[in-house]
Amino acid sequence: MIFSGSIFSQDLNDYKYVIVPESYDILGKTNQYQLNALTKFLFEKQGFETIMKSEAWPEDLQKNPCLGVSPVLVEDSGLFVTKVAIQLQDCKGTVIYKTSEGRSKQKEFEAAYQESLRDAFQDLANLQYNYTPNSNIAGTAQVSKNNTTIQSEEKISISEEEVNENSTSEKPTDLEIPASNDLAVIKEKEKKLSPLENRHWTYDGAVFELKINNSNYALYQLNAPEPLALILRTEKPNEFLYRSLLNSGTATFVPGEGLRITYFDSETNQQKSLILQPKD
């Protein structure tokens, strides 16, 4: 028996990625009712690292698909109520987590599915997900039965002579540690970076704010209950990934200018750019 809203065999924190399909079996069409884009957005909002199944996979996920889980929607709708639950399956197709049923009494299909999906996500929001590597999963090299694009690594044979030739008495190269003056420069640069959160920004007469969201940022129109987009950190302090429900792109904080957002508009098939300017 499967209990809703519970983890079955593995802790969800063991998994690094959520691999979102382009379509769900219960609907069939690609991103029907924008459910797949909404799924990706809601997972990212809760701090999960997500990727669409058709996108280029990160190197560690290519080598080990078992680092990821895939969402599956399970429907049990009635005549007047739309009911949807979210299952998360591992690389073997085993269900490791299932939410409670999200419900909606909306009459329009798009509104009903979106509302029930958001409702089901409440269980995931309460988990406080935080990826913690699990050696049992991280060391798994088994390829998912549903993924045929992963190529096995070539075996490289090294002759005994090459091993002996490369074996020397030299010490391993030490990791380079920044000198104290380098650290001072780094700290000085960090001081010059204006914090993004809790600031008001303006664009086209509207006022927005950025709030911390699971170590990333969420972009809200002022006093709105739901974010318009997520601003995800990268390795570079002033460069971010931009993720809204319909569009993806980049965001760059330019001191003295503002937050420059560049994205591909899926409706017009054009790249667009805008700048959020600091209000204070």
C-alpha cells in the first residue's frame, strides 16, 4: 500500500536533479495547460535543481542518471472535482515519493489542472528539500531504462610501462591557496556587490522586489502573493539564471544600471531584454 505525501525507500534529499518531461501521460500534448513549465517552476521555487528531459544534461547526470528523479502526474478526477497527485520516480521507475492529491473545483480545464498541481505541491513545499549526496546513489552507474541517449564511457587501457614511466617520487601538486592579499581583494570586491534582496525595483511604472528563496531569489510585483519569476544563482556573483512560467533566460546585475534580464519570448520567438532599475 502506498501512503500519500510520504517517502517510500529513499530520502528525497539524496537526489540532485528533477528531470521534467515535456508532456504528461494523463494529457498527452507537449506542455498542455502549461503544466510541465509550471512543474519546473514550482520545483525550482522549492530549491530543486531542475532540467527538461530534452535539454542537454549536466555531465554528472549524463554519467549517472540515477542522480535524478522524474515527476509523473496521477489523476483521479470526478465530474466536479479535478484531483492530481505527483509521483517522483527514480531511474529504475520506482516510486520514491508521492504527494497528497491536489484538488480544484474550477470548471475550466487549464485553471483546474494548474490549481490542483499547485495544491499537490504543498507537500513538497513542507519538505524543506536540501540535496545531500548519498554514496549509494552517487556511485550508481546504472542507466535508466527510459533513457537511451547516455553513452557508456570508453575503457582506456594503460600499459604497465606507461604506469611505471609516470610513477615518480614527485609529491602531488598542492592545491593553490589564495595569498592573504588576494583574499583581501576578494573581500573588497564582495563589499562592492550591492545585495539584491529586500530592494525595490522599477520597470515601466511598476514596482518589484526580490526576496530570498531557498538560497536563490524570487521576483515579486510589490505586495503580490506569488512570484513572477525565479532568479537562480550561478558561480559568478553578479550573473543569474532567469526562470518564469513561460520564459527562460539570464539576469545580470550591473552596478549603477540595475538588473538586466534577457530572455527568449516563446510567444513571439524573439529574444527580449529589459532592465529593472533600483528604486532606492
